[in-house]
Amino acid sequence: MALAAAICAIGVYASFAISHHAARAKGGNRTLWSLVSIISSGCTAWATHFIILLAFNPGMPSAFEPVLTAASLASAIVGIGAGVLMSINARQIWAHFLAGLVLGLGITTLHYVGQAAYLVEGYVSWNLRLVIPSIIISLPLSGLGMVAAASRSQALRRCAAPLLLASIAILHFCGMAAMSLHFDPSRSFPSTAVSPAAITPVVAGISLALIALALLGWRFDLAAIARLRQDRRRLRELADVALEGLLICQSDVIVAANSSIEQLAGYDPGMLAGVALNALFPTMDFSKLPEREEREIDLVMRTSRPVPVRVLRCELALGHKMQTVIAVRDQRERLRTEAKIRQLAFNDSLTGLSNRSSYVDRLRQLSCEQIPFALLSIDLDRFKAVNDQFGHLVGDQVLAQVGDRLRSLVGPKDLVARVGGDEFAIILIGDASATRSCEVGRQINRKLAEPFTAGSVIAYCGASVGIVLPSVEAATVGELRQRADLALYRAKIEGRGTICLFDPEMDTASRDRRALEGDLRKAIFDGQITLAYQPVVSAVTGAITSVEALARWTHPVKGPIPPDIFISLAEECGLIETLGTGLLRVACRDATRWPENLRVAVNLSPLQFQAGNLSETVERVLTETGLVPNRLQLEVTEGLVIRDVDRTFAELERLRALGIQILMDDFGVGYSSLSYFERFPFDKVKIDKSFVDKIVTSRASRAIVQAVVGLGGSLGMGVVAEGVETEEQMRALVGAGCTYLQGFLFSKPVNANDIDSIVSLGQKYCDSNVDRAA
């Protein structure tokens, strides 16, 4: 069995090796080696089968029927040949599988006809339960083997031989196991029977032939591998120099050229042969050019037009002679690409203006060379509204037109840049006096105030301009840009569509503001921001019903800082959420020490709503401090509601669900809308101090107060008048129907420890004031 397996493996290898050689051959040799491969395949299967039969010891005399023995060999060769032929012509997977079935059928016929040729002194019976499954299993394996052999995947092709070997092995072992021998001395062999001793030399000869074919196939494989390595090495050598065009030269004369260099130089096919090399490259001496070192030169076309190229020289043995091979690559596309890359690197793709990088580089160059210049920082007004209303496509067209208009206002030496989304800059180089700079600034205002047309859309923007003059000395590029931005910021504050020259006081104010920001950051994290509380009294009973928490900051050097300054600063520098949460926690903790009927009101910044987790923060603070939710009041302004109505009211609903009261603060001073009260039922509305101040002297203020009071009464809302300072104001407010009063008339803001004394001592005074008002 081991010998049969070895012969089978050797034969399969020989068959595949010879078939690969036939595929590489041409003409008659291809046909000859294909036949040898087919015959060796059939002989492999036949020899494997008969080696096992010869090795089998039946325990009785045996022999072989010569016709069936020869038929088994013929069926193997014909079946395998037909299968291979079908596989060669097949294009689909199913066709290769069918070819494998034909091949497997030939091998199956070989096995069972060969076993039928095995004679014994007796008779043979067959177990079909082994014969039929062996055929059913082996045929698909043969089909899969042929599919794998035809695959483009090297991994699958490696599976072909094992699949075919498995098919043959199944037929062998199942066929031998299915055969039962019964001794019967009354039976004799036919006169044509051949003894095993006569068959053995035939099998041995075929086996030796297979071994010889395997050695021959091995030699073919080695030769093919050697040729492949040689071809690959030569291809690599050619690829190293074949950049685009190839010139093969003998001395300084062109011997041959490929079509690429002929087209590049403008010559007809074959015309470059015999042309002197210096006709194409008059400035280059290739004998002095080191091998494999690239150079950039001009190739002179037949029309005398120069073409930028890159060349490389290499000495190669071609046709048993050393030749000079010159590789030529056209550089026009590369140079165009590099120019485009430079354009993209230093220019804005939308407007074609210089971009931020080239703008900063130019500023740095002018500063280093001490060339006088003025810097104008430009920001479009209302551009966000254009984008929101008409879309970004129109916005892009507007920006492109802005670039064109700015270019038309300056000279060829000046630089115009787009440094941001809708931010531009102009560097006026040379004569950059205040007169010229301001005149250019005014022209920018006028030009950009004109309508922009984008298709059927007409858009309006305008611009603000900040100017830094060359008289500003000892300034780095960063400082110059910062000063231009400060001037621009001041221009926007003073009114859009204006220009502003930088003044050193702006820098001082900016530095002071940055220093104050640092102090505020430290004060917040050190807990230096405190709370004072101002009582709110009932206009009916005179009792203190709630207190409003007011933030206070006493700077260690500058003293008290007004809340409108440090609160707005906290909003600008992103500290308002930390500050607001900290003050809310302090107010709730203080309120837990006061009488249970006393509520505390805390103001909310619009920016606290942007995080989207305000209700969770408030709920967490209430849990930490232990304050009952219905003792907390949160005050919101109209400005907060206007920013994002839907999102704001959704957040207020979540806060209301916790049991917290919601107050509308400063009603009437902004863009008040009665629809707010329809969307959300506020618990109280606060009348701004500006109306309270004039309620005694202004009929309009008095009418507004009465209207708000009437509105609150109809909607079931309490009305709080804040900023009450005189008894006349108090009487007028009580007479108008205000339900709550707040102001210096009753108490100035006090610290948390004084609330209890104010609640107890102030009741009598509040009662007398209310009585006088009544």
C-alpha cells in the first residue's frame, strides 16, 4: 500500500508537471506533451490499482484476465484524456466540474473493470453498499479537483492533487473491501489467464516510466523557474529605467526608440533611429551623467519647442552588447500639478485670494524687511443671515464676489486675503498713511454694501473694518493681527458698516479684560463669588415670601465688580455653567436654614440651557442640598426664550415637572411676545425697574404696568415689581394691582445670615408701608 501511494503521488506530480510544460510549449510539442501527460495520468491510476491487487493475498491461486486488464488501462487513459480535453475548452465552473466527473468516471471504470479482471480459484461476490457510495463520493471529488486545477487562485490549485488522490483512494479501499473471495477447487482458470508473475513486470515498467516522467517534469519545472527568474530580473532592470520614453544608444547615436519618446519629441515612428542624441538634448553630455542619477533638462522637439523632462542613464547588456539606455519622463503634467498644489497651498480655493498661510507669511516678510504697510481686517455683516436664508451655495457666490470687489479696490502690490469663513484682510504696501487706509476702508464699506446677485437671489451684507497703521511699532505679526481684530471688534460695537483705527487704549482695555478673566477664573474655583439676597414682599400681606439671589464679586485689588461685567465675562470665556451651578448650590444650601415658607429665586443665563442637561443639574443640586423643589424659583429672561423657543420651553417643562417655579424676568424690555405665555404658563412675571422708575411721572409706564398686571391676573400669574425705592412708587404699584414688590424701599441685598432677622424684624415695617399704600 505504501508503494502504491508513492507511485500514485509520483505519477500525479509527473502528470501535472508534464501538463504545465505542455502549456508552455507551442505547436507540435504542445500536442505531444499533452498526450504524454494524459497517458501518464491513466498509467498512474492503473499502476496504483494493480500494485495493490498484486500485493493482495487471497489465500488461494489467482490470475488476471488479459482483456479486462487492458480495458481497465484504456478506460483510465480515455476517461482522463476526455476530462482534460473538456477542461481545456471549459470557460465556466460547472463545465470544469463536468470535466472532472468524466475524468472520475474513467478512473472508476479503471478500478472496477480492473478488479473484475482479478481471477481466483473460486468465485467473487460484491458488496454494493460499498461499491455505490464509493462511486457517489469519488466522482464529486474528481469534479472539485478539476475546478481547483482550473482556478486562478494558487491556493485553490494546490488543492487539486489532494482531491484527485482522495478520489482514487476511496475507490481503491472501498472497491477492495467490497470484494469477497470464495474458494472453490472445482473451478479452473481460463486458458487466457495471466499469472501475477507475468503482470508484475508490466506494472513495474509502468511505475519506472512514471518515475522517469516525474524526474523529467521536475527538470522542466526547474528550467521554467530559472527562466522565470531571469525574465523577472530583466523586467525589473527595464522597469527601473522605463520612466516613460526609452532611447537605446550606441555611443551618441540613437539606435532604437519606443513610441512614447517618438510622440513626445514629435517624430514619426522609426525616424529617431540614427539621429544624434544632442539633437534632442543639446545641453546635456550623457557621458558625464552618473548612472541611475536623474536630471531635469529640456527636450527639444522636432518643432524646436522645448519640453521639460527628467532623464536617467543606464548601461545594460542587450543582444550580447553593452548599450546606453536613456529613460525620459515628461514633466509637464507634474509641473502643472505642482503649480496647482502651490495654488491650493497658498490661495483660497473659493475666492482665489491669498489664504491665511500666505497672508501670515507676507506679514512676516514685510515686518522683517521693515517695509511700511497698513493692515485692514474686514468682517462681513449679516453674512450668517444670508447663509441661513438662501443656503451655502448662495453664500459661496457672495464670498467670491466679495473677493472680486476687494481686489478692485487695491493696487497690484497690495495683498488681499481670505483668512476665515467671512473674514478678509488687506495689506496696503508702501504708501499706507491714515488718509489712504481710511479711504480704502470707506470704499470697502460702500462697495460691500451694494447688493450681491446670485442667480435670481439678491443679497445684502455690508462690512466692518478695523485698521492698524504702520506707526504702530515693535509689534510682532501676532500682535499686529490681534490689534487689527481689536479695531474690528470696536467697529462692530460702534455700529455695523463702520471703520475703526486701532488705538493703544484698545490694547490696554483688552489686556485688562484678559487679566480680569484670569482673576474671575480663579475667583470661581476658589469660591470668591458670593451671594446676597434681596427680599420680595407680598403687596397684600406685607410678608416676605421669597428672596432673590444676587451674585457679588469683590476683587482683591479693584474692589466690587458689577455683576453685569463679570457675568457677561463668564459667559464669553465659557465659565458660566460652572459659576451658575456653584451659585445655585450655595443658594439652595442657604435656603435650607431659613423658614420653610421662604422661597429663593436664582437667575439663569441663556448659555446654561445650551448644555442640554440643566434639569438634571438642578435636580442633582436639590438632592445634594436637601432643598424641597417647590421652594426654588428660577428666573429666565426674554433673551433666553428668543434664542431657541422650542428647546427652551422643553427644558422649562422638565424643570416645572420637578416642582420648581419659573419666573419671566425683565418682561417688556426686549422683544416681548405674548405667545410665550400661551406656550408656557409662567408662575410669575417681573416688571422691569425701568417702568417702575417712571410709574409716578409717566402715563405710558403706568399703562404698561396696568396691562401687565391685568395679563397676569387673567392667566393666573403673580406680578412682581422690582426696583421699588419710594413710597409713591409703592402706592402706585399696589393701586395698579401688583401682587409682589421688591426694592431698596423694603431692604437692600443682605447676606444669608441676616435673612432670619429681616423676616422677623421687617414684618411690622412692611405692614405699615402696605397700610399706607392702601
